[in-house]
Amino acid sequence: MSAPGTGRAEDRAEPADVLVVGAGPTGLLLAGDLAAAGVRVTLLERRAHADANLTRAFAVHARSLEVLDARGLGDELVTLGRTAPVVGVFGRLELHLHRLRTRYPFVLITPQYNTERLLEWRALAAGVRIVRGAEVVALRQRAGAVEADTAGAGTFRAAYLVGCDGVRSAVRRLTGIGFPGRSVLRSVMLADVRLKELPAEAVTTNANRYGFASLVPFGDGWYRAIGWIAGDDRPDDAPVEPEELAGLLRRVLGSDHGLHEPRWISRFHTDERQAVRYREGRVLLAGDAAHVHSPAGGMGMNTGLQDAANLGWKLAAVVQGRAGEPLLDSYERERYPVGRQTLRISGAITRGVLSAPRSRSVRRLRDLALPAVSRLSSLTALGESRLSGIGVCYQAPRGSHRLTGHRVPDLRLAGGRRLYEVLRDGRFVLVTRGRPVPETPWLNVAAPAGQLRTTLLVRPDGHIAWAADEPDPAGLRAELERWPVRDR
């Protein structure tokens, strides 16, 4: 660890309950959730200024839009992008997201900075203190607290610290948490360009024996062009010529769409890695600091947002004394398998797309088989639910109701409200059949008679904490002992 820095008086004068490191989507959502729950939050960001043109992610999947809807942001974000109800995988395999049971049956294509702007606005409105130009250089855990030294902004202290600072996470490195894995693809070309001929689809993508190429819109006339030449393994610092990228687009997409005026062009490589643990004492990891993988499938930012949604209410309950430390242990227990599954799915897409068969007969067989697979609803439904995040389910205690741990859809409630509107209060919600159950500590709502056959206790992150077909008072009282009651 680096030597301790000298904290400035103004830094120490504003104590925090939680330090969040990294002002990307994961950190902003987490900080906003904590502040909305009444937790004092300081958000440390290494960059002195936000880069309006910097964006890594474009895809916002259905489950992430539901998470944002539960914070009043989902519909607004949709207005800032283009929706794609059908997405292509492996060239000809199609996933029909319009079949998903959700308010958002599509993938939204919008640059990451649009998501960040909405989340930053919410975080600031909730009282989050954002300190930019604060690069974390040392960490110390002491009894009941974590101290973080920064280069240029002093020393900060809080009860807990969460590293949301990306694949090169200083928090993960300083805490000594391993990040095993390997590089899976080198020399991917990236460029932000203008096009003379605009593609018809929200996302234009294909793979063949020449490699892989994709065009994704920013929404303001600029496009992100992505391409990989089969077998190319040049290092990240190798120069990229616009004509090289344009030639690949012609060979893979059939046209370069008049690519011109690149404002930025580079190479990068992708890794598959996952932290060996998500918690070390009072320090936790979320988002790319905990897991990183190929961008295939657009699942990275989405997995991070859902990490934050899972962790926020738990950390708030522990900080405020409404729950004990074991609740924090459930964060890793629930989210680690999701991160591992994300690596597997994105890895399978990467290997399937970028390992296009060279043999003409094998390619013909693949091209015949994939459309047939698209017509097998059971197989594509599984892919749709996993890619979108709708199908994420947490392991339930033995003997639990079959619905426990599942994500709950946006139920229509009595009085015309939606469940995800009710979840905006950040509380547990008890959804009953026909009429509310009296004298419970949770926000208590009813679904119209005949719509719901099971009484549900819904967690703040939209997953089912407890369910019963024939609830009894004793069962409800037992749940009162298991879960933190919102009383603030």
C-alpha cells in the first residue's frame, strides 16, 4: 500500500457512512440507492471531468430497464435511444425479446453516458457528494471503519467502502482480492465515425470467415464501429487505419456505409475474469471491479447495475442497524453465480461468433441449422431470458415456495398502480390477493381479485423474498424476523 495521504480539513468535515469508488453506472446507481435510503454517501471518481464522448456500453437490457423503472428513470431513458425487439446472435440465430413478459420487451440501444447522466442527476438529488479528481491510492480497515487516501483530494473515512471502479480497480488491488482469468480476444478495432448511408437496423452486426463487425448508433449522427479480423492478434497500441476498418465492414456487413470522419479510433482486447470474492471485511466490489468479460451480448453494464440494485438495500439496512452483517454476505452468495453465468454466456457468444468455420460445407450447415434453432421456442426463450436478465433467480432456502428468489413481473395493483411504481419507495412490498393483510410492517398492497393466486413479499430489488399460496399469521411473523423492516 502507498503511504497515507494528508487529509484536508474540508474532506474530514463531511463524514460519510459509505464511500463508493467509481462514478460509472454501477457506482452512481448504488450511491443513489443508499442516499435515497437516508445513508450519507461520498462518491469518489478518479477522473477530474466526465468525458461526454466516452462510452463503453450501448445495450440496456430489459431487466436493467425494470431496475431503472423502479427508480422512476426507465421510461425517460427509453426516449433517449432506439429499441430492438429482435437481436441477432451467431450471425443468423435470432432472439425475439418482444416475447418477454415485461414492460420493456426489447434491448435499448443508447450510449452509456445517457444512463450515467440520469443516474448522476438522481444521486445528486438524493444528497450524494461527488468528489472528482479523487484517485484512491491506499486503503486501511480499522475497527468499525475504512479509510481511503486519494491523490489530490485527501483522506476519506466511512463505515463501508464499495469499489465500483472498473476492470483496473484500485480498490480490488489494494484490498488484495485476486482477479483470475485470461484474455480471450485481441486486436478488436473501435472507431467513432459518421456514415453516408445509414443502416436500417438499430444494431447492424454479422460474423463470417473474415471476422466480426458491428455498427451501433450514438443517436446524434455518430456511430460506433467495431471490428475484428479473423486471426488478428496485434497489440492494443498497433495503429488502426480507417480503410482497414472500412474494408472489414465491406467483407462482413456487405457495405462500409460510407464510413468517414473518424473522431476517435483505437484497438482493445477483452478479458474474462472474476474476483475470487466480492467482500473483504468492510470493503465490497461491484460491476466490472468484480467481473469482466467480452462485450458480446452487451451484458457488462447491465450485470453491474443489477449488482448495485442487490447490494444497495442490504448495505443501507446494515448501516442503519436494521439488519446484521450476515445480510451483506448474501450479496456475494447471490451475485457471484450471476457474474459467473454472465462470463459463460458472453464467452459462448464470443467463441461462436468469432470462430466462424473456414470450411464452406461447415458454414453452409451452420447457416441452415441456426435459423432452425431460432424456431425452437424453448431454446430461444432460455436465451432471451438469460441475455435480458429477466431469468435471473437467486437460490432460496430449502423448503421455500417455488417462487422464492425469482424476479417478480410488474404486476397491476388495485387502484391502477404498478408494482414497480410502488417499489420506488425502496421498501419491502407485501402483495396480497384481493385485499391487504392488516398489521404488517411492510408496505402493503393488493392485486385485483383473480390476478394473483399467491401472496408475495417482494424485496426492494424486485425479487421475491417469501411467497405462500395460503398465508398464515405465523408465517408472516417468521418473515418479520428474517428481513429488515423499513423504519426510518
